[in-house]
Amino acid sequence: MSERERHRAKHRALHQDDPGDATQEMRRPAEIVEFLAVETQKRGWNHRALARGMKVSIDTIRAWFNGRRQPGIDKVEKLFELTGITFADYVDKHRRPTTQEETTQQ
């Protein structure tokens, strides 16, 4: 999959609620930002360092992480890139088990 196709898939996943979409768990930017807020804190990032790296104000970072505002997909991607957290980390954490996995776990 090309970089452009990956970007489009992420964008669709963030902005649509299609039950047929394989990435439906990651469709809401607020959920992704909440995940990033928790993960960046666990990894020792503070708002000031994130703001510097993102080239935005600390108030902007706080507004994103408190849910008052939502960043665009370009900013979400930059947060992933800056912090070293991968989109796969998010998917793994929020992925629902398939029927086969549920059967295996029981």
C-alpha cells in the first residue's frame, strides 16, 4: 500500500462510521487523541515538549488532550511520528477479537 493510500485509509477510518470498514475501531479522532494522551504520559512526554515538537501552543495540546478541540489528521499523524507511538499500537489496543480468537480464548 502506498503512502497516499495509507493516508486515505486513515482519513476514512477517522471520519466515517462504516461497519464494513476493517478499521472501524479507529474511526473517531477523539478516541485516538485520548489514546495518545495516555500513551505519551506513560512514556514521559509533557505538554511543553509535545507543543515544541508539534510547533503548536501548549494550550492547543491541552485542548486536544482535554477534548475541547480535535486536531486534524495531519496533526494526529505528526503526534504518532513525534512520539514514536505507532498507529498499529492504537489498533492493537482497540482491536476487537474476531470470532475465531474469541473461541480460542475460551
